[in-house]
Amino acid sequence: MTKKDNTTPDLVKDADDKNNRDYILQDNKKTKFGATFIIVTLVILILAVIATSYFIG
């Protein structure tokens, strides 16, 4: 059997670290924009569900 690498990757890659690739997110413009877009979209959807339940109920 082969050994599995059980180390968990870091969450955010430092912009200065060019060697290590075990990261979930990178510290760059695209990642920041994507995360902001997803969070704003989720907040809008949650507010829409709350508003809908208020008007229906």
C-alpha cells in the first residue's frame, strides 16, 4: 500500500511564496473578486428569501 499525505493544505497562499502549491485559495485579485461576488450573491439571496416569507406570511 502507498502512504497518503495527511497534511492539510493552508487556506490562503501568501503572494510571496512561489514554491509551495498546497493552498485552497490564492492571495490575488481574481480570488478576492470571486469571494466577494459569492458572498454578496448569497446575502442577496438570503434577503430575497426573508422578504418573500414576510410577504407570503
